[in-house]
Amino acid sequence: MSAISGRQLHKFGGSSLADPACYRRVVTILQEYSGNHDLVVVSAAGKTTNQLIDWVAQLDKDGRQAHETLQQIRAFQQQLIEQLVEGEAADALLTQLHFELGELARWGESPLSEAQVASVLGHGEVWSARLLAALLTQQQLPATSLDSRLFLRAERAAQPEVDRGQSWPLLQAQLAQIQQQRVVITGFMAADQAGDTVLLGRNGSDYSATVIGALADVSRVTIWSDVAGVYSADPRKVEDACLLPLLRLDEASELARLAAPVLHSRTLQPVAQSAIDLTLRCSHLPESGSTRVERVLASGRGAKIITSLDDVCLIALTIPRSHDISLVEAELERILSRAQLQPLAQSVEADKGRIQLAYTGEVVNSVLALLQDSGIAAELRLRDGFSLVAAVGAGVVNNAIHCYGFYQQLKGQPVEFMAESGSGLSLVAVLRKADTDSLLPRIHQSLFQAQKRIGLVLCGKGNIGSRWLSLYNTQRAALEKRHGMSFTLIGVVDSSRLWIDLAGIEPQAALDHFDDEAEAYAPGAWIETVAAHEYDEVMVLDVTASEELSARYTQIAEAGLHLISANKVAGSASGEQYHAVIDAFAKNSRFWLYNATVGAGLPVNHTVRDLTESGDEIIALSGIFSGTLSWLFQQYDGSIPFSQLVEVAWQQGLTEPDPRHDLDGSDVMRKLVILARESGLTLEPEQVKVETLVPASLAELSLDAFFEQAAELDELLLERLLKAQKEDKVLRYVARLDRHGKAAVGVEALPAEHALANLLPCDNIFAIESRWYRENPLVIRGPGAGRDVTAGALLSDINRLAGML
């Protein structure tokens, strides 16, 4: 069975299913955020698993208490069913529940085997999956439940690992039997070769979600919990902690390695080994923001997160003077790596012949036993009563300001030792019992107290620029809250005049008073003026189609400015010019984002780049890349001359300022070149065969003269339209590219039922064929023109860039 394009997986934890109101909220989330072929992984509702653990423990100690606990479980599950589901579906669920509880009671009459205990503890997931599937079906969202033990294979161990080779065909076989329904799957559980239940251990539900997502080849896994994602610190301990919208995968892995509760390293393993996009969101407040875990490996600039951990223990190894401590250290690394038990932090004191390893109290005894059995040449001693604080972020060990601030706040604290992670992703301090609740806010304030100040310069104040100013005016407060930064508009530049005010320009004032305040400037002079800023970072937004401005992109990078571009010229220039711009930004550690160049607000560039960077290979690209031409040809049926439609589109702001830049195919050609380069393909503009709709007689006229004589467009197109209509076809302006570099853009006659023919006006459609999406291309479709969606794409890139700083 081939993967379903766009299929996603949603995982809901126990806190998201704590009561009937929570279940209803989950249904609402799935109505809005999921499709009818998506997968849903669930944990046991509320505290069900803890109650089952209590019941097992009470069986040998207090039979009466065990009976009461089982009755409490019965009452809770029965209440959920009765308040959520009606009719025959409720009767069926209640019958199954009572049967299974009776079976558990019978099991409890004899000592339980390890496999039986695991089966008992997995009942909560089974009940959750059945109930949610029934509730979704009742709400006209057809769903079926699926027991993960039917396809996940793992052997019992301290931290069981799913055997993906065995599990994949079993899952494919299960999904092949389910059509056009959401599939609600039990988390936390697998089965061994004997068919016995294997629990996947700590954080097992999240782990099973990403494993299942990888096996099912979903595009995204969203873990819904009681928090919106990863914050710069625990928001319960640090009042001004801010949500991080983007987190690098290596940073997330380091945070998980340090035992932060929001992420677990096992959850991230399937993400690292697949093309999954992982997002963390809050099921209680779905619109409160999210954290997306990305594979991006752009250079890091310092700490992003301050985290702490209590209940830390140390294993101290004292090495005899007769032994080489470096050899013992190497042997220790080999033993711990093989067992996947790397320490949170490590201290090596060669002069004292001592190595200290920090672990959570949960695993330290297992590590101690491992080392004792290994025969390592050292005296071992367990020490408890420690805490840990850490600053996590790519580049933190090289950020002098963050290192200094971290160390300064630890002066006077009972520090046992400090360490830098081998990856350079964290600074860690291990302390003898310290008050981390008060220490954490001080470190957070020291590193992040100076709210980063971001300056914005808008180049181009036409249709899109003016709309962006209005959007920014309404969204600035949310933008600042989301990133913990201040954003100030410091400049507006058009083709001949500029208004620069480093103290700040109000967006509405930029709209209303630009003509009064703007001054003429020499070409490029504004870059030098802006480069003298006192802001932490400055972002330049190029919403023009100016070749002169695109020629200054290297100058913008060299001035230390970031760039967000809707201008397609540089991205589709000659390969030599394009790579010169790429190299300039990389050399100066600045960022150039240009998602708005293709598809307006559609995530086309991101998707193509992610596929390529994830190991896929793009084979072909095709589609309708111009929202303007999409609108024109959707409307063009011969009843209104094509030239009149062009004027209507221009008046509505659906075209470039000069519509000939749309009609001559150059805009589509540029988008095709940009996408090809994002795909890893080499394509020069002159290699694209371009069909222009602009007669040579109209190409050099003034804009007014062009509109006066635009009727010349009509005769040739009408002839082609009538020919297509005789064949029951429609005209569309299509772009095509294959991996051999054959590229063309032009008018095609397509059957009326063709996927490229059935779009809403202004829609773009991008069909991406790759090794992974060969038989069933990945399709991205939606509005590809208009000031609103393009302005939104610019704001999206500002959010993205802010998360990278």
C-alpha cells in the first residue's frame, strides 16, 4: 500500500482525555486539524494507568482495597461512555468494558505473570481508542479503533525498541483494510513474538506515536498535550518564559537528553530517522501557539532554553594511580554508549584520578550495576542529593555573553562541577542540593533579560507592501509576545525615495504620511544608513520586482542585515549570481528567506527543501504557478475578451504593477527556476522554454499605451480557446520540469476533468514527484496570488527568521 499524500498523525495524552469535556475538545480539534485518512494515537484517559498500577500493587497486599480501586476504574470509564456516546454504540462499549473488567478481576485471583501485568496496564489505551473512535463516528467523522499490538513488534526490555522491519508490513496490512476513516490507535503498547503485551516504557505513548508516524510515512506528527510546546524555561517556574515556535532537532534532542519533561529522546529517534515534521501543541488551547521541531542546521547563536532537574545522582569513579585515566575514560565511554546510558553531564579530574557521572535517580542504579559488572578499573561510589541547571542552544558554548551570564549567576552556589556537552549544545552545572526554583528565573533573566530588538525595513509600498503594513500593525503585539522580542519599523523605501527613522515609524503613519516624510536617495545609499543601526538584528523586506534592488542583495548581507524577499529576480538569476548571494549571506552569518517568491503563502519552498534535505530526490515538478494566470484562464470562456479580464485583474491587485510581467511568462519561469534550485536541480533561466502572451508590438509600450492597445491579445487566444472547446478542453498556463533539466512554461489545452484544470480562481497547484512520491505525487494547492496571502507569507517568514535568531 502506498502512503497517502498529506496523511498526518495526532497524538493525545492522558491530560487531553481527562474527562468528557476534554474528549469533546479533542473531537473539535480533529474536525478542524485532521483529514479523514489521518491517524490518531491515544493514551489512557486521565489517571487510568496509575489506577491500574495501584490495583496490581494492591492485589497481594489488600484485596478489599484492590476491589475498591477496580470499582473506581469501572465508574470512571462508565461515566465517560454514558456522557459521550448514545444508543447502540454506548451499549456495545459498556458491554465490552464490563466483560474486560470481569476478566481482570478473575486474573487478580491468581499471581499475575509479567506479560499479564503488561496487558492489564494497557487496558486504559484500549478503552480510550474505542471510546474516541465511537465518539468521532457519532459526530459524523467516521473512525475505527486499532490495537497497536496487532502490528507493533518489540521484545521486553528496560526500554523496549520497536522492530520496524517486522512492524512495517503488519501496519500496512492493517491500514489497507481501512478506507476513508480516521484510525484511532492505542499508544504505549507493542507485542512480542509470542503475542504477549510489551509496554514501551517511560514516555512510551509519544514514542509509539512517532514510530507509527514513521512506519505510516505521515507528513506530520502533532503531539497534543497540556502545554503549547517548548518554552525558554519552565513557565511554571519562570513567569516571562516564552514559547519557542521553532526548535532545531539537535537542540530538542539535547533538551530530551537532559531529561526535560516536555520531550524524550526516544520520541525524537523516529523523527531523526525519517521525514516526519514534529509539532507540539496544547489541546486545551489549540490556538495558543506551537513548537515545530526542524532539521535545519543553520549556525546557532546561543542559548534558547534554561532547564533544571532535581533528583540527580552522581557515580564517582576513583582510578588507581597505576592506571591511565584516559584509557579508563575511553573504556567507560564504550560501555555506556553500547548500553545507550550516556550521562547527563561528566566531570574528569585527571589530577585527582576521579571521574564523575551525573544521572537521574530513575536510572542511576541500573548504570551502577552495569559498571560493577563490567570490571572497569575504578572504585565506584554512589552520591545522591544533587540538582542540575543547564543552558541549551546551538552555539551556546561559543556565545561569550551567554557563557559569562550563566557562570556569573552560579557564583556562590554549591557547584560540584560544570561541563560543556560534547556536541556544544549545552552548558551544564551540577549542584549540591540547591534551590533551582529561584535560581532558574535568575539565569533566565540574565541571559534573556535584554529583550532582543528587531528593526524592519520595508522596500516597496505598493499593493503588497501596503497590505503588509496593515497586517503588521494588527499582528505586531502577538509577534512580540510570541518571540519575546520587540519589532520596530525603521524604514520604508520605494524606487526613488526613502523614509528612515531609527527611532521607529508607526505602520499607519507609513501608509498615511510617506509622501510628506520621504526623501530622494542615491541608489543603494539607504543600505549604509540602515547599517548604522543600534538594533540587535535588522530584517529587510523586499516586496518589489526590482532588478536594481536584487543586484544589491550581497551588499545587504555584507552590511549585516537579514533579508526576506518576495522579489523573484535574485532567486532566478544566473547560477553564478544566485550562488554569489547565497555565499554572501552564509559568509556573513545572515539569513535570506524567500518563501513568498513561490506560491504566495503556500509552503512550497519549505516542502521542496525539506524533502531534499531529508534524503528524498525530486524527479519532476509541474503545475499552475501563477495565481494571476490561474485567475485569468479560469475566467476566460470567450464571453469576455481576454484583454478586458487582464484589466479587471490589474484593478483588483491580482497582477504585478505591470501585468505584462505576468503575461510574458517570466514570472512563472522565475518560480520554476527557484523551485528547481530548492530541489537541488541545476537550472538556468535561459534553459526554460517560455511562451509569452504579450505580442512584440505591445512589449515596449508605456503601461497606459499597453492597456489602450491590449485588444491585440484577444485574437490569437480566442482562436486557441475555440479549438480547445471543440475538444471539450480548457486552456491553462502550465509549468513543467523534469530531473533532466527539460523545462517549459506555456499555454496547454487540458481535459476539463484534469487536476490542473479544476482550481478555484487565483489558486496555484504544485505537483511534486519524487522517489518517495513517484506514483502519488505530493500536491500543494491554494491561493497563489493576492495581497493578503503574500503579506501573510512575509509575516510567516518574519516569524521563521525570529525563531532562528
